[in-house]
Amino acid sequence: MKILITGASKGMGKGVAMALAGFSQVHEIILLCRSEESGWVTMKELQGFSKNAKISMVQCDLSKLADVKKVIGEIENQHHHLDGLFINAGIGYAKTRIETQDCMDSHFQVNYLSQFLFTLNLLSLLENSKKGGRVIFNVTEFGKIRWDDMQMTRKWSYEKAIHQAMAAKRMFMVQLHHFYSRNKHGNVSFIGFRVHKTVWTDQINIIPSGMKIMARLAKLFGAFISIETCGKVMAPLFLENREESLQRSGKLITWKKNRFEEMKQKYFTFSQPDLDRLWAGSLALCRDEKTLEVTNRLLPLKKQNSSKCNEKTP
Ligand SMILES: NC(=O)c1ccc[n+]([C@@H]2O[C@H](COP(=O)([O-])OP(=O)(O)OC[C@H]3O[C@@H](n4cnc5c(N)ncnc54)[C@H](OP(=O)(O)O)[C@@H]3O)[C@@H](O)[C@H]2O)c1
């Protein structure tokens, strides 16, 4: 299988890459990394214990739409299919709101919008998968969309920004599932995974000292898991067969009592107008003809979305 992981240089993305590298049925793992240097280090490390997998790397800063468009072109040129995509990269703690060069809130753009653009453009590669393409979204059950201020220029906090991006990712996942289950022949599944315990990652090095002390105490009481454990739990989602994967499509799942368990419906039930509104707003922000064409291929709502692209940025 050929699997691409966003945010693979460290944390959960690296944990999943490490676990996948140990399976003989995984033939290629593509690491999408912001920094070429740290991506290179992770790639070399993974090559050291990979069973069968070719490990490659693409560099892309998800806070820049131009970078995302460039890397999509590179991937399309080099690959005919993809069996799995892990939508994982994200910014966690931040002291202040950072506006990107595309004039968006950085959490919104990195954690959600760039990966909306990225996923849409890779759908045709996932459709080409003989194993049944699958997109696993790293999400939580929290968050809401701040329709009146999606870029959070007024009331920003890093928690609100993270949670809004989580809600947006869940909505994107559900909408994709709707399109594929209603309009297409279901060769791609879209699954939200909520990790069952907090994963101990480099975030510990950037959070304020009070939070650090609390985290270290909580760690003593078993509140955290390592990236390796997280990777071992998640890896089967990328490896299971098409039918199993399609059965999970459109669902938010977690890990409980040594098996995957579906979470309550309320966490991923959204009204169709809200799903359409977010989709149209996201397309408008991408400002990309090619992505519009992808959407037109998917959507009965295409006319509505195309016209919204000329509207003012939300
Ligand atoms: N840790 C948890 O318990 C937990 C639980 C639920 C959900 N999550 C979510 O899961 C995701 C990963 O979390 P984590 O704990 O593994 O975080 P992490 O250790 O900080 O890893 C984040 C990854 O995203 C990459 N990234 C950040 N900004 C990027 C950008 N502009 N362009 C490309 N890549 C970028 C990072 O690359 P660099 O190496 O260049 O920084 C890194 O590889 C986040 O969205 C987080 O909110 C985490």
C-alpha cells in the first residue's frame, strides 16, 4: 500500500509512519513535512527500520496556499494512485494569533483549509487505488464554526482556533462521505479518528510552564500515550480491506477496550446547509480553478459553489 501522511516529521504523524513501516504490505510511505531538514531526518530514521517500504518525502508549508498547490502538482506528476492519506498536520499551542501570508488565521489554514485543498486534489489518486482509497482525519469531537469571524480576528484563543479547525475537518469528512456514498461508486472512504488518550508529543516543549507541570503530573498517572502506541493503534485503519474501510466511512471513531468504537452521532451530525456553507466558503478561500473543477466533478451543488468563489473572502 502507498500511504501519504501530512505532518510526518514528528508527533502522531511520525508515530503512524513508524508503525506502518513495520508492515510488509506497506510499499511506500510519503512524508509531507514543513521543513526539508527535519523531514529528511525523519525519513532517514524510518528507512532504518522499514520492512519493505520505500520512504520518500515532500516538502510543503501548509501555511502557504502556493506551497500546497505546488506540492499537489509534484505528487500528481510522480504518482498514479494512493491507497491511504492521513490528514494529520496541525499547529497546537500558540501564544498569539498569527496571520498567514494568505491573510488567514494560521490554525484555520494549516489545520484545515490547506488540507481541504490538498485532499480534494488527491481524490483522483485515491480513486485509482486497487485496495480502496481511504482518508483518515485526525480529529476530536470539539469545536464549532465561528461563521461571523472564521479567521478569528476578534476573539482569538489557541483552543478556540484548534477546535474550530477540528469542527471544520469533521464537516469536510462528512461532506466527502456524502458525495461518495450518494454519487460515486464508493472506492474511497473517509474516517475521523479521535485518539483515546492525549499523545505525548513535542507540544510539551512549547506550552507554558504551568501547563507543563500539570502535564508531567498527569503523565505519572497514565494520562498520555507515546507516539509509538498511537501509531500501533491507528495503523490498522490504513491496512484493512476496502469493505471494512467503507463500513467506517463518514464515522467518527475512537479506540476503546482494544477495538475501534464509533463515537456518538451528535459529534458528527451537521445540517446540510452548514456543510454546504463551509464547503463554499472554503472553496472561495482556496481561489483555485483546478479545485473548483474537482468539486464540480463531485457535486450536484457545483453551480452554487462556483458562483460563491467570486464573493468576498469569509
Ligand atoms: N497530541 C494529541 O494528543 C492530539 C490529540 C488529538 C488531536 N491532535 C491533533 O493532531 C495533530 C498532530 O498533533 P501532534 O500532537 O502530533 O502535534 P506535533 O507533534 O506538534 O506535530 C505536528 C505536525 O504538524 C506539522 N506542521 C505544523 N505546522 C505545519 C505547516 N505549516 N506545514 C506543514 N506541516 C506542519 C509539524 O511539522 P514541524 O515538525 O515542521 O513542526 C508536525 O509534523 C494536530 O492537529 C493536533 O491538534 C493531537
